[in-house]
Amino acid sequence: MFGKILNFRFHSVSEAKLAASFCSEKFGSKISEFDIVGLNVFIGQSGDLNVSIKFENADSLNKFEDNYKF
């Protein structure tokens, strides 16, 4: 299993919630296109946002990274 972890920091929890909604919708709509097998979005009390995306194989991860430059 392969994964990509994205970490963001916001000034408030409300900003992190807004970003979490965006990430959930954006990455959730790409589950079949990139063969995503797991998607977790965590919001911390201090405004941290962590997105964990899991893939079955390296090709799926590479395809995802080619389309989303971070």
C-alpha cells in the first residue's frame, strides 16, 4: 500500500473545516480515477488539517502526483 499525506495549518478551526470540506469533495470525486483505496481527513483543535490518501500500487500514486502538484 502506498500513500500521500498532506498537512495544512490554518488560523482557526472554522477555516480548517472549510478546507476539509473542499478536500473531501475534491479528492473524493477522484476515487475511481486514481484508484484511491483510503481517504481520511482530520481536523485538529488548533486549526491543523491532515489529509491521508492511500493507493493500492505505486502507479496509482504516481498518476495522482502527476495531476496534483504540491
